Amino acid sequence: MTSSSDSESFRRQLAISELPHGITQEALRMAFQTFGPISQVHLSKHPGIGFVTFEDEMAALEAMKRVPEVQGSTVKVVHFAMSTPSLMKWFPVTGHKRQVHFPRALLRTSRHNCPAMNPNNSFKQFLKNPQAHNLMKTGKSHNAHVGHSNKRDLRLVTHVSTILHAQKNSTPVTSDKFDPAEESQFPLEWFPHIFSNVLWRLDSVSLTRSRLVCHKWNTFIRDYVLESRGTQARLLDRWQRLDCRVTPVFPRDFSDQALVVQQILGYRNVTCLKCDELELILGLDNGNVEIYDRGSLKVKTILVGKASLPPTQVEMNAEIFLVIYVSGLGMVKNIVSCQIFDRKTKTFLSSIDHNNGPEFLFLGIDNKFYSGSSDGVDVTDLMNYIEHGGKRDCTERLTHFEEGMRLDAMDIDHGYGMILSVESNEHAFYLEDRVRIKLRYITHASEINANDFLSLPALSDLEIEEERLLKAICLTTELRYPLALCVFSNTNGHFDHFQSKGAPFVLIRVFDLLKQRCLRTIILDHMWIKERAFLPYDEDSGVVCVKFNQDHLVVGFQTAAGPQDGALFAWNMNQVLDEGIPSTELELVSFQPPQYHRSSLEGHSGGVRLVHLDKFQLIAVNACSHQITTSCIERGDKSVKHNVLVHDFWTSKPSIT
């Protein structure tokens, strides 16, 4: 059925992304006019995005089936046809007049109803009210009972999320728990170019949260904003120029002033970091846990712990979060305590204790708790465990490791349901059997296959003496299927010249698990450090953190404690994965690392030990490693320490102090 009326022009409109740079409206028209007459061509101000409106709906459908190349480039095309008839109720057409009914916001009731909240009042009546002029000019309302904040720096999507879930009283929406009713309230297919312009003006956190509204928003933002060529070019350019907004994270504007004084004036060293699109959680050396709103970076909750037992790890999903403590370090047996909290109310639910604690712990999106040790991987159903008051054994063995193998590192990709483990056997005769990378599916224990899904040698095809490689162990691994990153060292990451007999090294290897081979090996040794001269070559210096995503590879270094301790560098993943570029010619971006120490301290070392990396932001933490038992409390600690910094590359604004 064809349609040419203005009210149904969306049926004849196509949205095109990944257009070549410098494309003109005439070139875009010529590429699509073979399918039928075109009434309008529009290019967005944001690079790589355009819109074509045909005079006939069948022409638009035909163009969708046979997407043409535009100036030799492959483009993406979406047909914004009406998918839900119920959307028409928001834009009824009566005669020659159109009466628009927008969904009501779920606001709290007030004693004096503002005319803007009464759908029976016209817009002209609303403008006559003095409150309307104040609200339109400043965004503020004199009515204290109306559910709007007077703060002008609040993020837009924070209000949207609050409105959507005010009546449900439920946990935040995750990507797999969309409400179908919400899709009909946000018909983006009517005005996709306007919707795109609005998204480009959001801050990075609000843009990420917008993907949680519904499937349509998630798909549109992913295809036409996050993965568009314009976005990639914009972010890459800002990374290269270090054009970003830098914001320190510390407690401020918190209601319990006593806790704020304790945090700011006392000893504050960060031991663990975890965050998502809603919250940022920091574990401190004094035993406390600070929870911040990801958008405003203001503290929401402080969980007070024991100063003698700092948290070592934090895990979270949409419903719960875990705070993990380890005691008995250095002893034969480690006691691991995992405290479970409700994500929304921050109330304590239960705890799990392990007398002989596992080495690697992960929390799945399905509330399954995975624990890995040299014996194998166990999984615990936390919801079942909490319902039975912790008195029922809800743990089962997921997979076993081979006898004689030592588990050096482990990671889980919950999206693909895979476990990556790096296992070593010091008694193996051949080097390729000494350290291996193994990939397994996450399945029910009764369905687990004894055979590995994939097994690769981790230290093969290296131009390093075998004697040096025999002492190498895996420090950490990260799985982002199909890519996997492994870090190896013969001195536990430190550039200890004496312990390594003059040849310390750190290997950063990136593997393609589909092709079953290593794509890149970056060797960090004394020659690499001397060529760049950014940190001293001694036993106090070393690699303490390595993270990567599809865009960048970030490495954090430590040095002896001092005002300028530590270093932070990043590589572009496009160059890292390009095997035609030698490792010595990879472009390196150097960041100004966060600072913790104000003076040199004997027996202490500082560096970027914790990093969170996503599409728009880099969060770095400078923490102290105590080689002696005393804490590094210095003169001047009564002022705030900016040892946690958020680098936002989506928003280019002056730094917030």
C-alpha cells in the first residue's frame, strides 16, 4: 500500500548512517533515486547521517531490500515505518487541526496545581501564569511541592528514568528487561532526525542510560550514535588530543556530615572499583564502601566497615551487589567473606564465607556467583541461597581443571556465556604445554562437557629466550569475545633487574579466539622504558593494571611514592589489531595520572592500580601499595585528595575542581 500524505511521511522515509565524509545532498539523491521519485533529502549536522524521503512507500521498501553503495561506501539503512497502531492515539488528526496529546509525567501532587500539569488547560492559559515564565527561562519552579529539582546541572535521563519507574517501585531497567508499554510512549520514528540531534546533546552518562528505555531506543542509539563514523571520529580525535572533561570523585554534599569528615580528613586509599551506567562503587582501605551516582558523581551511600579488613573486590548487577573481603593473607588458608546487598535499598541481605577461599570471583547477570580455584569453577544460586537464609548449600561444580594445572588468571564474558582461564603446568616438558589459554562454555553442571571448547598455547611464537619465558606467569586476563587479553611477566610486573638477572619484561598479548592465534604482542622491558623515559627503571616501577575494550588498550604503571608517582598510557585498538603496524610504531597517548602521595615515602609505592574503561569515559585510581605495615598518612591530608579521576571524552568542558 502506498502513501504520500504528510501525516504518514514516515512510511516513505529512510535513515542512512555511515555515509562517506563530505557527502552532498545531490550525491545522496542520485544514489537512491533509481528506486523511485524522491521528495526530500536531508543531511544531519552530525557527520555520516542522512535522511531520504520518497514519494511512494513501495520505493522506500525496495531501497531497503537492495541497499545501494554511496560513493563506493557501504551504508546502513533503517525504514522508520509505523510498527504499533496504538501510536496514532498520541497524534490524532481531526479535520485541518491537529491536537497533540503528550504523555503525562508522573509528578507528585501539590496544594497549588500548576496549569502546566492540568491537561484541560490550553497552552495560552499556561503562558499567562507567572510560574510559567520563570519555569521556561530558568528551569525553576516556585512551587516546592512539584516534583522538579531546582538544580540546573541535573542530567536529563535521570528524570526520565525516575518518571518511568516512579509507580513501579522496582529496580532499574536492564537491557534484557524492557517494558513494551514504554515503547509506545516514545515514538522516535516520527522525528528521527530530531531525536538524533537530542541524543548528540546529552552527556555521556545520560546517553548510556537512554539505551535502557526500550528496544527501539537501544537499537537507534547503538546503530546511529555509538557505532556511527561521526562518533568514532569524534571520540578518537579527542583521545588523541586529550580533549576531555576531568572530574575528581570524593564525598561532597552528603547529609551525614560526620561520615564526610571521616572520609576527607582521615585516611582514604582505594582498594577496588566497580561501576555501570547508574552507579560507581569504591572500596576503601579503611573498610568503608562509597557509592556514587554515575551522572552527578555525588555520593549516595557510605557503608561503614571495619578498618582492619579492607574490601578487595566489588561485583554488581541490576539487582544486587557484592562486597568481598579477604582475611588471612599470607597464610596457608584465606578466609573469603562475600557480603550481599540489595542494589536499590543498599540493605544487607546475606553473606557467603569460604574457609579456603577461591582466587577469582564473579557475579553474573542472572544472580549466579562464580568462584574459580585450581580445582575448578563453582557456581552458586544467590537468590536461592538468600531465600533459605544461607542454610542451604546452593553451590555446584561447573567444571573441573586438569590435575597438576595451576589457575593463574580467569575471566567471564556473561554476554556470550564463556569462561576464559589461563592455566600453567610447571612440570610440562614443552613450552607450548607449560601455559595454555582455555575457553569453555558456561552450562549447567549436568551438561558440562569434559572436553575444552578451545585450548591455545599462550607463550608460543615469541622472540624471547626460553629460559626467560619459563619464569613467566600470567598476571591478569580479560575476555571480550572474540578477543582476549593476557599479561605475562617474569617478575610479577615489576622491573626488578636483580630478580630477573638483568632481563625483566612484561608481555601484553591480544588473541583472536575465532582465528585461534595471537594478533599482537607488546613487550615492555628496559629498552621500551628507556626509549620513552617516562618512569624510572627500578624495582619500584612496574605494570599494575591493564584494561581494554573495542576502542582502546590502557596500561597503568606504578613508581616509588611521590608527588608525581605512577603513569597512565593508552593505545588505539584499531592500530593494535592491525598486524601491518610494528609494535614499536604504535601511537601512545599519555594521560596525567591521578595523584595520591604529596611527598616521597620510604616503603610505599603509588600508581594507577584501578581503571574502568568504556565508550566515553576512563576512570583511573591512584592507590598506594604498602611494603610496610603503616598507612601513608601525610601532612596535608586534611584537604581533599583527587586520587580518583573521571576522564569524559564525550563532553569537552573545563575540569571540575
